[in-house]
Amino acid sequence: MFLRTRYLQYNAKPDRPDPIYARKLQEVLGGQWGEISVMMTYLFQGWNCRGPAKYRDLILDIGTEEIAHVEMLATMIARLLEGASPADQQAGASNPLVAAVMGGTSMGEAMMGGMNPQHLIVSGLGATPTDSVGYPWNARYTIASGNLLADFRFNVTAESQGRLQVCRLYELTQDHGVRDMLSFLIARDTAHQNQWLAAIEELEVEGFESTPVPSNFPKERELSEVAYQLWNCSEGDDSKAGRWASGPSIDGQGELEYLDNPRPMGPVADLGVVDPRVYGTPKAPEAAPVGD
Amino acid sequence: MFLRTRYLQYNAKPDRPDPIYARKLQEVLGGQWGEISVMMTYLFQGWNCRGPAKYRDLILDIGTEEIAHVEMLATMIARLLEGASPADQQAGASNPLVAAVMGGTSMGEAMMGGMNPQHLIVSGLGATPTDSVGYPWNARYTIASGNLLADFRFNVTAESQGRLQVCRLYELTQDHGVRDMLSFLIARDTAHQNQWLAAIEELEVEGFESTPVPSNFPKERELSEVAYQLWNCSEGDDSKAGRWASGPSIDGQGELEYLDNPRPMGPVADLGVVDPRVYGTPKAPEAAPVGD
Amino acid sequence: MFLRTRYLQYNAKPDRPDPIYARKLQEVLGGQWGEISVMMTYLFQGWNCRGPAKYRDLILDIGTEEIAHVEMLATMIARLLEGASPADQQAGASNPLVAAVMGGTSMGEAMMGGMNPQHLIVSGLGATPTDSVGYPWNARYTIASGNLLADFRFNVTAESQGRLQVCRLYELTQDHGVRDMLSFLIARDTAHQNQWLAAIEELEVEGFESTPVPSNFPKERELSEVAYQLWNCSEGDDSKAGRWASGPSIDGQGELEYLDNPRPMGPVADLGVVDPRVYGTPKAPEAAPVGD
Amino acid sequence: MFLRTRYLQYNAKPDRPDPIYARKLQEVLGGQWGEISVMMTYLFQGWNCRGPAKYRDLILDIGTEEIAHVEMLATMIARLLEGASPADQQAGASNPLVAAVMGGTSMGEAMMGGMNPQHLIVSGLGATPTDSVGYPWNARYTIASGNLLADFRFNVTAESQGRLQVCRLYELTQDHGVRDMLSFLIARDTAHQNQWLAAIEELEVEGFESTPVPSNFPKERELSEVAYQLWNCSEGDDSKAGRWASGPSIDGQGELEYLDNPRPMGPVADLGVVDPRVYGTPKAPEAAPVGD
Amino acid sequence: MFLRTRYLQYNAKPDRPDPIYARKLQEVLGGQWGEISVMMTYLFQGWNCRGPAKYRDLILDIGTEEIAHVEMLATMIARLLEGASPADQQAGASNPLVAAVMGGTSMGEAMMGGMNPQHLIVSGLGATPTDSVGYPWNARYTIASGNLLADFRFNVTAESQGRLQVCRLYELTQDHGVRDMLSFLIARDTAHQNQWLAAIEELEVEGFESTPVPSNFPKERELSEVAYQLWNCSEGDDSKAGRWASGPSIDGQGELEYLDNPRPMGPVADLGVVDPRVYGTPKAPEAAPVGD
Amino acid sequence: MFLRTRYLQYNAKPDRPDPIYARKLQEVLGGQWGEISVMMTYLFQGWNCRGPAKYRDLILDIGTEEIAHVEMLATMIARLLEGASPADQQAGASNPLVAAVMGGTSMGEAMMGGMNPQHLIVSGLGATPTDSVGYPWNARYTIASGNLLADFRFNVTAESQGRLQVCRLYELTQDHGVRDMLSFLIARDTAHQNQWLAAIEELEVEGFESTPVPSNFPKERELSEVAYQLWNCSEGDDSKAGRWASGPSIDGQGELEYLDNPRPMGPVADLGVVDPRVYGTPKAPEAAPVGD
């Protein structure tokens, strides 16, 4: 069960409204790598966790913190939108220079082109659970497989893509209030990248899992001869120059190998014949089926 | 530009048809972590790559190989479906024991319950670019950020989740032909997990990127005091026992710290007032707006 | 079966084209609370209705009217778009002041930024069944549960959200032709809000259904001790001050009650162990599974 | 900011596993009217709320409680799934009667037809944020318009549709543990229906809003002559017999009226001509465009 | 504007309920090639039509007829579902042979596996605007480009795919009532295929449009040397044997040609350098950006 | 299996960057009728093909070529985006005339309104598998039914809609490099329209399939009396004037006929009664259900 304080985890107040930036900031609220994604991912990983209690607790600690991040971003976006209104549109139209240049389109109108129109029409100047192009968040962004190493690798990815996007958004504004909040989120993503990497280390040290995931699938059941090869499927061999093409494999179980000129190991594909009542196209023309 | 041989990369022939298993196998063809996802992800990462040629070539080598994996799975699924037809349904109904037990529902009917009905109605016993519940593949499964460390972490995740699912599917069938093909795919996922991990090593060794991603965001712009803390947002402190709660941070830039009883650092949220012509609910009742 | 007259239900002619406004107006055509949503919702509620004929007829009357609303909006949007063309883009570029200010970007180009590009590329200046951010309408906006009170409550909501959005769109234009059509739609939404509220009254008076929906679920099967409590899950007790926190319940079956400091009524969650062949993370490390 | 206790709000333990029922129960976890929908809806309504503090607090109290409902359902589903494993499938196959009847399809296989295959392949026997057909939750289920009456009407609907679905799910199982948890959820939905209805009463009493929503849109701007009419767009006049067809309107501002034989009030639609470079079909054939 | 009669266009009554078949039949109601798709496609094509009145009228005639097809299918599905209820599930469980064979799973349960669970939980035994896997209809199935030849080609396709699916569904049932309705729909699809093909003929005869669509794009602006070639991008030359590889082109403007061994006509791709503040991976490691 | 050369199929280099045009160009990369759609459609049609080898090879030749088109468009878009950066935004702001006119919004900011924000935040100035409104590509754009005539009709449509969109995009730019690449794509679409039309001819000549698709469904099973009628469901009879309303049918099997005043052939719809435990609304009020 969950409880809520009325205080935000950190500041979320812009110096001034900026409805166009509000649209962009939606990316890290409701986008694929936004805060709703990590909140839901960690909560579901935690609720479904059958591993040791300390992992479950770690996951749910961070998952619960992420609800607060969602709250901060929603608050910030609502405040950035407070400068947009139908009245502003009229104001723009009364500036004669603007009117001349714009050929009848007011500045407010032009700005509305850059705004997400749903911020005005649908949410009435509130944040929405969507990304920067207005596409709604969906639960395919939530990853919880039951295998903690597979999932922690995803978590490291999510914090990496997320921090990358927040850094890009930092560069897209000069507003001190916005930058203050983003500097907090960037730092928390630093913390979370480190924590998930530490958790991966711990999982491996404690013998729960290792590369390749899942590591306890019986070895004799995989086709070991192709398990450490790089197939050069492009013309040229630039890809031969890397760590990935030779030397011991990262999992310590084999030797990396480069296939310069790979050959298919399978036969030509050729499908069989199916019932005429499926009405597909057969190898030769056939009559209409009879019977019931 | 791309060219195609008529040979499959490896065998893709089941011992016998199994339309219910065909539905399950769709998960690793058109699901979130299926072969279409890695094919499209690697191709877009490669086409958008502005880094050194050897990374670009590696990405496109593996991306081109994945097209062959999609081809093998599509072929296998089409063959698994060849046993399903309207005729089979009638056969089921004529088995009197089945009819008695089923109370009028034929075995074929019951099997159809387990089949994906679109395999019969929509694709005419062919594979579809959908997952095991029939949900269509979509491009939000494609990740290409332009930052190779962020993306290679995703690639490791994708190969981990993918191999995990193929292993689960291996356990769900006894068909030797299917298991033969899956043993090949499992081995290739072993190779790819190792290769992406090796590529991460190389990227870091060569000085392109490191933790936290992106690592060249100016340090003084993140709120460093919270950059290595774990906030215990759940009752209890099971999460204190892990590597993530103390010791040097994984990025070597700080010391991990545990906040037992974290306090909000922000104020109470309180939104401002907006134009009445947005027709939202204000802090106090107000009259209808006037003017145009 | 349905028939069509060539006349529009009301006027749908703008004073002048405005392709940026056309994009916004799409919200009430193909958005979540737009006319396609109510058209499809009412038609499906009607076709699935097993209640008395007068309710079924009411639903289908309004559903059939809504097809005409979709027609009017589609016509209006096509007309608003008639001012946009590749030629207009060139015209903008030849205005030297614009060119100077825009640094090479023509006004037409800038306006295209505010347009929905699919109005030009995909529909050739016709309306599309999408909302104001270009997201396609989908059938999850259609609600038909078979329980008329549950559904009529939805209908009141749909007419409320819809009228709210049309009012906001009215404020976003000064075009008399557009406002003329919107004044008609706003009035029809007034009518429909009143009609669905009247239908709710009638359903309750006639004894079909009441609060809580569904009202004929056996009372002894719900955990009555928590059926009228408000759990204060936030710090502070602002929420204690309302009608919802004390006094007789609205359904007349209980007394509303405020839980200042609610306590969980359940145990700590703890999941069990699962088969190793699922390859999840167990409570303790385990060996690879054996057998087939 | 949010905190979490380790205790569930109420019991969530089935008597025994039932993976087919687990799939159905997903509807009220990740479906359109499930607990994720009300959790996200109330949290966003609260975070975006610019109305009086007591409303904001009420919304966030209930929103925070809903996180606990999501947690209970996720836990219950994970436990219902513990009975499904690849091993069970083999067991089924070894029952000779089953094998005979099934013609080679094991019972486990047949049950898998009824299970959501992603529960085994994707989540490893954990709950997923999807509905009973496996369709992922998406944020278009979240409603927050900034107008509290519009939104509270939605909330009443959501609690009605949700309680209806939980009651149907109650009838679909005999498991006492599951029914125990559902009796709690049904009771909380009773409470919430009453609370949102009480909040609507309070909003109207305090003068914030009334029918038609939004009520402060200037009356003179709607086309009042059609604001209280029912247009009989179907053959027959069953719909004339209801409260909605005559008498004072519910908002007290007009008289309800029945239009037996409604006539269109608009002209025939006829679109204009557009630039040939859009390459649409004009009223008469035309030559290829020239120039750049 | 539209009006509705109470009569169905044709019979829609099954001999007996069949909830599993109801799920399959959904494909041609709410699937990609179902009746909602053609209804919406034709209505939008008609409303957006700027061509001669006879084409517009044809499109809207057929579009209006399709509403009646949606109505018939919705009615049929609701009737097919009338045999499914929680009570039926209990009945199944009391058959001891079934119970023995099923190992505790009742027949009703097994049937539920084949049903769409939302038919019971969400729609209360009514039709839903979804396909046979429960995926909701969406507006990307609606095609209206403004170019009538492009669109009529789509319409021919839609009627072909649709008739194909209805024929497959005919084979999947023995119910006379269902087959009666399907024989009507199959015949109407015959009519519509013929009508759209006739309309294509008329468009070409009247000089509105021809192959290649759009035919009035200036010829000198396409790279004519590759306009009639088949590039053999696969090993082998089976594709050389067809009408498509030589002889006069279908549009009468060129000669079809076969490129046995096609060579790329472009250079090696090589992207440029971007601003370091985008935080992507450059060609060589670089320092953190400075400045604001 | 597939292989890749490092050369592009044709040139893909713009004269200069244009991030707003990049967003529009996405339509033919990741839109419904873009290159990803035809690539995936043809590959799946080929892999699922059970018809003669020459058809299968043709489909896979063109499908393999389309991968190269996707590559060219992705490369072009990445290059068009190279002109956008956070730095450009600041440059705009320092132009005093712009600043005056824009009232504080920099030109860069305004341009960002026209850009797809995800090109900056998500992909770091790379192409994305989405359309011009940022909506992700999804697999419902892939059509492969197993019936080659149904599918080739779709292919003709796809090449028609696709060429139409590329022609519109040609008109929206003056950049010679972009126009050079588009002139190649337009010519290839000319080739493909001709090839699919030729393939349709060949299929019919060889006796595989004809109108109506599927042509081998037994004639006596369709309701032949309505198989060639046009039902005039709109007021007026403009639609009577076309080739579709009289004369021999296109399939040569009947005579086209016009129904001026069509009458429903079915009865009034009236649904039955369902189990009270579904909690729907019945024809008359009923008591709560009893029993378990």
C-alpha cells in the first residue's frame, strides 16, 4: 500500500511559461524512456519478483521514487502551460508588424502551431500522459520478465536513454527553474545507472545469473558451433577490427570468431500444399471445393 | 543495397504441424523482443550511425543477419500451420468420444480456441508480423538514439530478453525440428550477447563514452549531492544490504550512499490561475467570460 | 438499415480557409471525445441493447444523428484546408521581409509547421479520422457494456467532455462560419447532456438500475465494512471537509465515513516458487534443469 | 512524493492456481476500466487540479489508494499463475485417456490455449499491464480535462464500469481466496461511486459548475433553438415515450421537445477546387502542372 | 444527414448460439478488412470527394449500405453470444466424464479459453468493434487520398480481402443461419468488386486518371531510365519468366526490362558531424561542451 | 538469407539541411504507404507464398529492393536533420528583428515547432520508423493473405498511394538533391505499378484466380440475386449515370443492375434474454441472482 506527502521531491517551478517547451518536455514524462515507463517497469518488476527480498526491496524503492518524478514533471508542465490562452492569441494579432509579416496569421496562432493543441483543447493546460509528439504512453514500455539480469540490463538501458534525453532537453532551454529541476533528474539518473550496474554485479557474484541470459539453459541444447561467431553479412570487413571479432568471449565460455564469407547452413525454403477451402493460391490452378 | 540468396540461414522444418504452437512461436517473430525488433533496431542504428566505420559495420552485419532470422521463423510458422484447415475441424467432430465429452463442440473447434484465428482467416495459414496474442509489431520497439553506449546497452537487453523467450519456447515443445532451429537461434543470441558486451568494452576503452550515459554532459550542471544516493522509499530496509547502497560508485566518480528516511526537498505543489476561456475549474466560482 | 439525404444537418462553411485551425478542429472529429466516438458508441450500445424498446430507440436516434455531425465536421475541415497548397508555400518565400526575418524559411513553410502534414501528403486536403495531433481514432473509445446505467453515465461524460472541447475551439477562432457551426454543435451537446441525464432518471424510476452499478449484485457478497469509507492516503486532511466524508451515502444504503489514518488490512506480499524451466530468478541460485 | 508499506491493502491469495482465470482477471488490472486506468486518471486529475484544495486532496487520496489496488491484483495474478509450467504440459500428455481424446494434444496444451501465452513466454508467470486479450494498457484511458464536473462524471462512469466488470469476474470463479479479494474491491467501488456522486453534488452546490458542462460558456453563443430537441432520426417513435422527450430540461433552463420528422437545416455539401499539384481528382480532367 | 429504418438489410439469426464462432466472426466486423473499415473508408472518401457528382454519389451509396452490414454483423454476434454465461460454466463442471478428462477444468472453462473473454467481462455478451484477436479497430484502416484511382484500387482490394475472409468464415461453420447471412455478404462483395472495377474503367475512359497514379505528374521529372526495369535482387532468375519482365508496359508508355545483375547507382553512405550538445557518438571522442 | 553492399541504390544527398522537410519526408519512410510498409508486405507475401516459384521470386525481388529504399530515405532524413541543433536555436534569438517580431520566441524555437521534437530528443538527428506526425509504423500495414490476386491488388494500391505521396512531397521542396532522389523513387513506383498490374494479368491468364476474389468459392453458396445490384442508399440518383449501374458485369458472370429505391430484406432486429449474472439491463427489472 502507498501513502503520499504533499511535498514535491524537488523544485518544479519555471521562471516563466513556455508552452512550446512544455510540449517537448512531455517526452520524458510520457515518452518511451520517460518517467512513467520506469515507474511502471520497476513497480511491476517488484510486484512480480520471486528473488531474494533485498532485490525486491531495491526495485520497489526506486519504483516508488519514480512516482515522485512523474509528479514533478506533471507539475512543471502545467506551470509552463500557464502562459498559453486564447487571450494570448488575440494579443499577438494586434501587433501590426507581426500582422504584416504573418499575412493575417497572428503570432499567437503561429505559436499554437508549435504547441501541442491537446494541451489547450483536451487537458485545459495540464500535463498529459503522452510524449512530445502527443502519442499516448502504452504498457509495451513496461518490461518485467521475471529474470532479474535480463531486467536489470533493461533498467540500465532505460536510465541511459532517459538521462540522454533529459540532457538534450537541458540544452533546449535557458530557463533557470526548468534547468534546476532537470539537474536534479540528471543526478538521480546518474545514481540509478550506478545502482542497477551494482545490482548486476551482485547478481553475478551471488551466482544467480550470468552471460548469456538465461545462463542455466542446458549448454548441450544450443548449437555451440555458431555460439561465438560474427557473420560478416555486409560487403567489406570494417567489423573485423573490433574486440567482438576475436579473443576470449565475454562469458569466458568460448573464443570469438569472425566469418568473413558466411554461407547459409539451411536448405532452400519451399512450403507445402494446403486445403483448398482456405482459398489461397496453390502451385497449380484448382477447381472449387465441394461438400459442406 | 541488399541482395538475397534462396537458402535459409539454418533449418526451419518441424517434424509435424502444430497450429497452437505456431501461435506461441509468433512471440519471437513479431513480439516486442522478437526478431523483427532486433532487425529494425540494428538497421536503423546502423543507417543513423555517425561513429567510426567499424561500429557502423558491426551493427549492419548483425542487422542484416537478423533479416534471415525473421525469414526462418516465418517459414517455420507457415509449416507449423499446414496442419490446420476447415477439414480438420470436421474430422474432429466425427470422433464420437470427443463429441460426447465435448458436448457438441468438436476437437477441431477446441483447437481453434488455442489457435490464433487470424492464422486461418487473415493470413491463410501464413506467419503474421504479430506476437503471441496477435498484437501487431510496432516501431516503438525500434531503438536508435545516436548514442552508441545507450544503444548497445539496449542491444544487450534485447538479446537477453530474446534468448530468455526462445529458451522458454524450447521447453514448450518436443518437436525435434522446431528444437533444432531454436538451438541455432539460442546459440546466435549467445554470440550476440557476447558481441554487444565486447562492443561496450571497446567503446569505453577507446574513450567514446562511459557511465553515466551521456558521460560528457558537464558535471557542474547536475545536482551532485543526490547523484549517488539510494532513497529508501519503502518501509523496512532490505535494500540496504546490497552493493548498490555503499562503497565506490560503479562510474568511479563518487561514493554510494543510503538514505534511510528520505525527506522531500521540494515545496508543496500549487498551481496558478488560468484564463476563464479555457473553461476549467478555478479556485473560486467565476462568471462567464465576455468579449469575442 | 440506413439512408442518407444530400443535405447537411446544419451549415458547415468557413469564411475563409485556415489550415492550422483545421488541424485543431480534428480533435472533435477523430479525437477521444469527438463525434466519431459518440457515433460509434451509441450505435454499438443500440445494436447490443437488450432493454426496453424506448431506450434502444433513443440510443439509435442520437447515434444516427451523430453520423451527420461527423459529416459536417469532415466537410468543414476539407473547406478550411482549401487554402493550403504547394503554391502558397512559394508565395510566402517571395515576400522579402518574410524572407529576411525567416532566414530562408518561407512563411508557407512555417505555416506548414503548424499544419498537420498528413492533410497535404496523405489526404490531399481532406479531413482524416484522427485527432489534433494526428493520432488515429480507435475503437477503445467506443463504450457499450450492456448495462444501461453504466453506459448512460459514460454518455453524459462524453457529451460533457465533448462540449467542453467544442467551447475551447470556439474561443480559438474568430471565423464566423466556423463559429456558426460550433454554436449548433454546442447546442446539440446541451440537448444530449439533458437527454442522457433524463434517461438516467427514468432508468432509476422504473427500477432497472441504481447506485452502486450494478445494483443487483448480492449485497452479502461485498465486504460491507469498507463500502462507505474514504481512506485518507495523503498527508493532511483537506479531503475531510467535503460532502463525501460524512452523512448518508448517496445510494441511501449506508453512512459515509472518513478514515484519518488508514491501516493496511492485508499481509506482506510474498510470492511462491516456480518451475526452473521458466528461467526466472529464484530465491536461491539453482542448477540447470534436466530431462526433456 | 510517495512512500510504500510492505503490507497489502487487503488479502490477495487464491485457494489454488488457475492460469486461465489469471488471464481473465487481467481485464480489471490493465484493461480500459481497470485499476491502472483509475490510478493514472486520478493522479493526473490531482496533479493538474487548479480548483480548491479539498477537491485536489480527495482526488489524490483516492488516486493513491488505487496504486494499492494495482498491487493487489498484480500479486493475485502472479499467484494464480504459479500452477502453470512446462512441466504441467508434459503431465497432461501422459494421461492416456486425455491423449486418446485429444488425438495427440495434451491437456496442458489445451489449457495453454486458454492461457495468455505471454504469461509464460514474456513475463515468466507474472502479471502484465495488459487486459484479458493481452492488449497493452495505454494512456488514452487517462482522463483529466481540468474541468472537475466533466472529470467527476467520468470518474463515476469508471467506477460503474469497473464494478460491473469485477462483479462479472466474481461470477466466473468459485475460488474463495479470489472471491474474498473481489468482495473488497467491489465494496471500495461502492464507496467511490458514492464519493464521486457526492463530489458532483458539492461542486454544483458551491457554484463551480452545472449542466450543461461547461456551464459558463456564454448562452447567447449557442444556437438555443436546437438546445433541447430530440431529433427522431429512426423510423418509428418508441423514443417519444421517455422523460427525455418532454417536460422541463434537467438543467432547468429550457423545455425538452420531440422532433418527430426532423429536416436538415443545412445546404447540400459541395467542396471547392484545389491546386493541381496536390494530384487529387478534380471536377474535370486537367493537364499536368508546369513550373517548379 | 442520415436516417435509419428498424429493419435489417438481410437476415442475421443463427440456428444456435456459438460463442467461439462469435469471436472469429468479429474479424469481418472490426478487423482490418471488416465492415467498419469499408464503411468509414467510403464515407470519408465521399465526404472529401472533389470529383464529379456521380462518383461522389456512388461512394456514399455504398458507404451508407455498409453501415447496414455493420449492423447485421453486430446483431449476429450478439445472438451467437447468447449461449455463453457463467451458468454454462457450472453445468460443464458437473459432467463427471468431462471433469475426469479435464482434470478439474470444466468444459465451460475450456470453452471460455476459446471465447473472447471481453465478450463476457466487457460487453456483457454484445459485439465489440474489435477483430478476432480482440484488437480494437483503428482509423489507419480508413483510406481516402483525394485521388480517386488510387482510392478505387484500394476499394477493390478491400472488397477482395473482405470477401476472401468471409468465404473462409463460411467454411468454419455449419450453422444455416450464419451461412445464410454470409451468403448475402459474399454476394454483396461480388457486386462491390464489380462496381469498383467498373468505376476504375470509367475514370480512365473519361480521362481523369491512369497508370501510373498520379498520371499527371510531369514525365520529365521522373528518372525515366529506371521506370520500367525489374531489378533481380535475389539469387536465381525465376522472376524472369513472367509478363512483368518484358514486353510493352501496362501503361503503354515504355518497354518492360529485366536487370539480371543489378548494380547500385549510388555512392557509399557516410553521414556528417553534428553538434556535441546532442550527445550522440561522434567519429572521434570529444570533450564536454561548454557555454550556456 | 540476405547480404548487403555498402553502396546506396541511388543518390540520397540534399543540397542543404532542412529539418522541417525531414519531418514531412518521414511519411514515405514510416507512414502507412511508406517504404517500410511495402518492404514488410512483400517479404511476408514471399515467405508465405505457396504458389509457383516465379511469383514467389518476383515478390521477393521487389521486397529486397525495398530494403534499399528504406536505407536511402533513412540516410536522406539523417542528412536533412544535420542543420538542426541546440546551437541554431540560440543563433535565431540573437537576430534583433526576429526577437522583436517574435516577442521573445527565437526563430530557432519557432522552427522547432515545425520540427518533429523526437528528431532532436529521441533519435539525436537520425531518421525514425514513424510517419510525418510521429506516429510509429505498425504491422497492420503489412498485408499477406495467401491469395495472390487479393494481395497483388493491394500491391497496386500501395504503389499508387505511395507514388501519389512522393509526388506531393516533390512539390513541397525546391532542394535539387532531394528532388533527384525522389525522381528515382517515383520512377521505381512507375515500374512497380506496371509489374503488379502485369502479374495480375498473368495470374488471370494462367487460371489461378479471377474476379470476384476468391473466384473458386462455390457459386451456389452466394445469394446470387443481390450479386450485381447497386443499392441507391442516398437521396437522388447521380450514381445511376455510371458504368457500374448497368451493362455486363466486369467478371462476365452477370448483369449490373440499379436499385432506385432499395427495401430492407431482413426483419426488425430484436435480441434475446441473457443470464442475470452478466448484470446487463434486461427487458424488465429483475431481482438479484442467487446461488453460488
